[in-house]
Amino acid sequence: MTSAELYAKARDLETLADDVEGCVDPARTVAASPDWECDNATDVRGALTHWRSAAQSAARNLRDEAARVRGEARKAEDREDEARERREKEREAR
């Protein structure tokens, strides 16, 4: 993959992490509302807290992967720069 493709992949992973991290928040907001009461409200709120923690953990893993991919993109960019410089030197030598 090129450095541009790797940087795009890292951005996509960050966007996905943001989406994953916030996916439980709307349900948690509704469940936390005083208007939302039912027989199992406490159980539901506890489950949502658990799922929110799981989503945050998954988002953290996605961000870690995005950081790894960005590192690979930097290495690819360095290789691309070196190859470009080598081609320029070869062209000048002719």
C-alpha cells in the first residue's frame, strides 16, 4: 500500500473508533432520563454501562491500530521519498 492509502486507512480507523465509542450513548441518555422508568430500569442501565465500557475498549483498540498504521504510512512515505530521490539522481546522471 502507498503512504496515502495507509494514511487514509488510519483516518478511517479513527472515524470508526469515534463511531464505536459513541454508539451506546443515545441509549444511555434515554435510560438515564427520569422519565424512563420500568421494572428492569436498573438492570438496563447496568447493562448499558457494561456495553459502554466495551465500546470504549474497542475504540481504544481501533485507535491503537490506527497509530500502528500511521507508523507504517510514515515508513512507506520515507521509502517513497528515497525511491523518488534515487530516480532523480539516476535521471541527472544520464
